Amino acid sequence: MRQFLKTAVCLAALAGTAFYPGVSTANDLELTITAPAGAGGGWDSAARSLQEAMMATGQAKSVQVVNVPGAGGTVGLAQFVGSAKGAADQLLVAGITLVGASISNNSPVDLTQVTPLARLTGDPLVVVVPKDSPIQTIDDLLATIKKDVATAIWVGGSAGGADHILAALITKAAGADPSKINYVAYSGGGEALAAMLGGQATAGVSGYGEWEGQIKSGDLRALAISYPEPIEGIEAKPLKAQGLDIELVNWRGIFAPPGVEGEDLDALKAAVDKTVKSQQWKDIVKARGWTDYYAPSDEFNGFIASETERVRAILTSIGLAQ
Amino acid sequence: MDAINLLIEGFSLAIQPANLIFAAIGVFIGTAVGVLPGIGPALTVALLLPVTFKLDPGGSIIMFAGIYYGGMYGGSTTAILLNTPGESAAVVTALEGNKMARAGRGGPALATAAIGSFVAALVATVALAFLAPPLVKVAVKFAPWDYFGLMLIAFVTVSATFGSSPLRGLTSLAFGLWLGLMGLDQLTGQARLTFGVPQLLDGVEVTTLAVGLFAIGEALHVASRHLYKPERPIPVKGSIWMTKEDWSRSWKAWLRGTVVGFPIGALPAGGAEIPTFLSYTIEKKLSRKPQEFGSGAIEGVAGPEAANNASAAGTLVPLLTLGLPTSATAAVMLAGFQQYNIQPGPLLFTQHADLVWGLVASLFIANVMLLVLNLPLVGLWVKLLRIPLPWLYGGILVFASMGTIAANPSVVELLLLSAFGVVGFLMRRYDYPVAPAVVGLILGPLADNALRRSLQMSLGDPMIFLQHPSSAIMIAIATIALIAPFVFKGLSQFQHDED
């Protein structure tokens, strides 16, 4: 049976390459992308999409995806920083959740220790209420929170993640104490969705894409998105356009290990930049319902530093970090 | 009536030769990865996702469905033959299934698992086709307090079922609950009982504990007795097929397992483990030969296996109607839908009706293929048991360790596996049941989260569990199940006294 499986996997791998005929040999990079999460999650699909686009555009000869799940990505990051140091064929996919997890887990490693190559996508978060809720606008929600912060029940993804951070920012904007926030954490947008539809919560936060179906069918009422500008095809307006100075984007980016410099680094930057600007990548981003949030290496570098400080400040205010 | 027409259209899509081939490849690969511990269906579907990008949506989703059902089935084969559950949902199957295999009745055990899976998946797929939209309306109303009530029922019934003495069963359960506390607390993000080891932040993997306690513990136990009493290879007694008695004891268990499995699988946080445990308990209670439980009762394989596959169909209810993946495999399948710009959710049944019914029809076909693929293999699998014991158990040790490393390549994981193996050996040596420990690890965190979420929503008022009729009823059932045995015992003693 195991022999058979080997054959099956080989066949699958063969089939995988056979589907990309005419791959140019312009670039002979052989890369491994670490997704610091299990199969099926956001980072995993980002890593696999990048793999697909890099091979389809010929920016790399072969790309492998390795899943190292654990602790909001900090296990994968620690392994990446430790064992891939200086290796010019290793890449890591990560995002804002990993920034938060490094801080709240008191992890000895964080994203400022790796080499940013490019920021790839950034998805808006959405703030919703159940369809039967008396809350009609974001101002109604702020008033409800201000009246009694404890009875305003939030649901969303894991504690300390982007959803929790946005809920805390809104609570603070309402003039309430963010450390008193009543945030019920679920393992992801899906489980939290059930709690929203069941009418057990006042308001919910999740990635827009995860709840899009229910928003369009009218089961959930979207009050605002967290993206700085309006997005085509999304009816809900940004918080910023509604008078709240809040923006939060669930961004994902690609990183090289620490200690990769000079020509090696330039080659990786060039391969990633060319991939991201290709039609293939744009098609994938569209198909997956992501929003392009590209920033080149230098800009991304400064962004990581400022984002780390900002997230630390918010997590400290809700009591998840010292 | 409309649904039947749509289903016929679905069959015409699924029966196209190309789609039949995709379904066949799917069940074949699914069975193979189900057999190997560690390489689960989720990883396989994720690996195949880029391959299927060039296929049409119907074909690739049909293939994924095949892998999903196949994986559910394959996990039970190793559980029965090698006492090594490939997946957490197959843990219960190992209890009676492996006892049957070691009594030389591996053939009937595998056959009842295969046919039970078939029957359950068939009934559950019909239920999926006709009940999905109304069922999901009920399922999302299932609040944290209701989950807590369900967990209480599971705890009470399971701890009463498995222990040879209640105290031993509860001790084992407490060990599992303790392990379940390890890792990041989901509600606050704080680490509990991790002793500064980052690999423990995600808690203990259920399959690691199950494989350690069951397979490695068993291998060490056999090795320890081998010096004194060399065992002969397990003989295959009688026919490898099911006898008339096997059939009559199995069919009701299949149906009951289905009835338990499908609705719990359809709950957004139901899963496949709870229904298998509940089904085992029900079968033990209703069996005509309860004394056979613990030494290889066929109902104990038939019921949980049916429950397992029915819950697999159940998880498709929230996936298709809400776009809500309730298992890792379902999450990857969701990504599969998305790559074709199809968003499962409330609008899927109206916008992509052809695809939904094509999927339902191909689930039927995948099911038939699984039966055709697996029944002839029963004879082959059973021969595995003729391998001399030292070789067999040596193989199990290699197999179990490799599976664990494949799932999570880390030294910590391997050390945990070895430690659990030693614990499993000691538990066998001193006659503690191992199953409650696994139950504790699976249900403990679920109950913990459900309890605290409820209290968070009620601002700390425990009356929330009694204010909602649904949770109040479930808590009442759990209480009765806990007290009833003592009351009956008291009553019968009382009557005895009167005589």
C-alpha cells in the first residue's frame, strides 16, 4: 500500500509539472516556501498560490511548500530563523497574525528578524451585526458599546489576532476601556459565523471574503470595512470614510531568511517582483477573492517595523501583552 | 420533486466517463492516505489542489469528494488490523475491531466496517441532498450552552462505558483532560501547561496520543509477555466473510450509527469523534451480547464506523450551505471551490445547483466504488495478520513513528509518542482502560471552550445553561444517565431485600 502511495504521489507530482508546459528556463531557482500553518489556511493557500504562479511564469524551476504549523506561526518562524539562516533558497509566508502571535506568546523571534521581500495581499476585515439587530450603522454600534462595554458581545477569530485587534480599536474609538472588551474568540471566521447567524453576539469581525455570502444574502448586515479606501464590489464603506480613524488590513507577505544578502537577495527580490506583476498572479488573486496590497522590499521593511509597534500597543491595551 | 429532477441531472454529470475516472482516482488515493497515519485527507487534497487547477470545477470537486470519503474509510483498516487508528475518528473502531482481528475475525470486522460505511454514507448523502437547507437553520442555532450540554452527555456516557471499574475509567479520563489543557488557550491566547516548550503551544495531537497509547503501548505489552508465553500468529478462524449472525447484529448498528453521526456532523463544531463514541455506547447498551464488548463485539465496529462516515457527509451540510468548513479537509475543499470563483454559501444552491447536485451524485458513486474497491481487499488485508508477531509488532512501531513524523516533523512529537507508548504499556499492565484518556483529550478542550464562551456571553451567570430549553434538556439527560445506574442498583437491592 505504501508503495502504491509513493507511486500515486509521484504521479500527482508528475501531473503537477505536466500541467505547466512551456516553462522557460530563464530562472533556475529551486525554492522551498515555508507556510507556518497547517494545510488549508490563509498562509498555506498564499504559499501554494505563489508556488503555482512562480512556476507558471518561469521565475523558479521548482518550488516546494512545507507546512510547519503551530502557535499562530511562531513555531514555523522560529524554525525558519534558526535553520534557514543565510539560505538563499528558502522563503517564508507570513502576515499580521504572526506579528500579533509573536508578541502575545512572548516569542524570542519576530518578523523584524527576517528579510522582507514583498508584501503581497491585504484583505479587508468587515464589521457585521445579525440581520435582526437594532444596530443599523457603525455609530449605533459605537453608542451600544459606550452604554455598556461588557454586554456588547463580539465574536471573531483567535484571541490576539487581527479580528480581536480591530474589535479593540473600535471599542477604544467608542470611548470605552478596551481592556473591558467582551470578545468571544473562535478558532476562525467559520465557527464565529455560526455564532453570528445564531444571534448569540452583538457584533462580529472577520475577513470580508469569509462572510461575503451571508452579507450578500442579507443574513448579516455589514457596517464597515477596515480597509483605508473603498473596494470595488464591496458595498460597506471604510471606517475611515465614516469618521473613525481606524485602518487595519489583514496583509500577507513573503520573506527570506536572515543573513541573505547581495546578489542572492537581489535574485529573490527580482523573481518575486516579476511573479507578482504577472497576469497569472493577478488571476489567482482575483479567483481567491484577495485584494492586491503589493509593496516592494524597502517599503515593506519599514511597514513591518511600524506594524509591530502598533500591534504591540493595541495588544498591551487589551491586556494580552506586557 | 424539484430535488429529484436536479438529482437526476446531477447523476448525468457525475456519470460522464471523465468524472467517473476522477471519482475512482479520488477514492483510491483517499483510501491509501487514510491507511497511513499522519498523511491525512486534508494534506492530500491540498497537494492535489494545484494539479486540479486545469480541470473543470465539476471534475476536481468530484475527485476531492472521493478522497474525503476514501480517507474516512482507510483510517479504519489500520485501526482494526494493527490497532493503529489512522485518524482520531477511527479510535473507537480500534477498540472492538482489533480485538476481533486478534480473535481471528478480522475479515468480518473489515467487512462490517466497509458495508456499514457504505450504508451510512448512502443514507447520509440522501439526507444531505434533501435536508441540507432546513438542517443548517437548526444547526446554527446550536449555541455554546448547547455544545456544553452535548459534551456533558458524551462525558457521562463514555466514562460509564469504558471503565472496567468507574475509578479506573475516571483516572484515565482525568489524564486525557489534563493533556487537553495543554497549549494556547483559545479564548485568551495564554499558554497553559506548556513548560516553555514552543511545540506544545498547540496542544497534544489526538493521533499522537491514540497511536502512542494503542499501538506502541500494545507492542510493548506484547513484547513484555513474549518471553514467558510466546504467542503464535493469529489464526484466521472460519470464513473471512460475515456470517448470518454478523449480519443480523450489524444492520441495526449501521442505521443507529447513521442517525447519530449525520446530525452531529452537520453541527458547525460537531466533528466525527463525538458520534463515534456515542454510537459505541449506544451499541453496548442495546447489544444482545454486552458481555462480548471488550473482547470483540461486531456491533462495536459496525455502529461507530457508520457514525464516522455519516458525520463525514454531515460536515458537507455547513460547507455547502454556509461556506463553513468544519474540518481541515472541508477547509481545503472550500479553497477548491474558490479557485473556480465559486463561493459556497447561502447562494450556492441557487446559483450553482448543477454543481451541488453533481457533487451529491458523485458522492453516491464514490461510495459504490469504495465498496467495490475494499471488499475484495479484505482477504488481502487479513493475510497481514499471518506475519509472525515480532515482525508484525516491529512493523507497527516503524509505521506508527513514521506516520507521526510525517504529520509533524519534530523531535518533541516523537518524544511525546514514545512517552505515551510507555504510559500505554503501564496502563495495560495495571489494567487501566486507555480509551477514556483519548476521549478526555478530544472532548476536554471542546467542553472547556463551550463552558467559558457561555459564561462570557451571560456575563458570568451560570443559569444560562438552564434558561435555554435545549441545553437544559441535554443537561437533564446527562444527569439522569449519571444517576440512573445507582438508582436502579439501589432499587434492585431493595427488591432483593424484600424477597
